[in-house]
Amino acid sequence: LQVSVPEPRTVALLFQPVLLRCHFQVSSPGGPAPIVTWKYKSFCPDTWAASPGGAGRDSPGEAAGACPDSARTVRIVATKQGEQVTLGDFYLGRAVTIRGAAELSLGPAAWGDSGLYLCTVTSTSDLQGNNEAVAELVVLGET
């Protein structure tokens, strides 16, 4: 199993549609459809960013590990198995879905959407490899 995010950083304008791409390849196709889960993690609080280990992060992967999950908001955005998409409670009523195999469509971007998005793919027919990739989203207001 190999999961990747072709655009690790996305900058979007407030109220504009957002599409976060996630690609995966299963080494042994067939069998049950893989489960695709998108999880949201808020950025680390400023106190962590100001700490010696938090400054100068270059990649979403580094940002994801910069503070413990207990110091940030973590929630499920959506899960897809086959054609069935289930939204997390926080996203009910919003134009959020997983399109294609694993692309997260957030509809119009909201202020609270900035953060890290983890695309995780679980396949019972392929347990080897990297099953997770991280995308960073920054939502900007009008300038």
C-alpha cells in the first residue's frame, strides 16, 4: 500500500472551494474496497510554535509531530468505503465529501478549516507500506 499527497501545502481563500488530493496504490487489487479516512488536526498552539523545536518547520510532516494531539483539536472529517461516504459530526450540513478514490472536497473554505489533514487508507488485502499522508491547508481572508 502506498499513500501520497501530491500537493502537501494548499492555500485557499475564505469561502472558495477546496480540494485536497490523496492518491493510493494497493499492491494486490481486488478484495474489499479500501477504507479512506480524512482526519483534521489543528495547528499547534502558538506556545508550541515559539518553542525551540517548533520554529522553522518546513514540511507538514514536521508540523504534525511538533506537539502532541492532546494540545490540538483532532476530529474525523469523512470516511469512505466503496461509494459510501460518512461525515464526522462537525462536518454534517456542510458541502464536504470524498470524491473519486480519495480526494477531500471541503466545499467553501471556513476559518476553522486551516490545519493538517491526514489521508489514511486501510486495506485488508495490503498491510505493507505507507498508509498515511499529510496535507496542510491554510485559509486566508480577502486582502
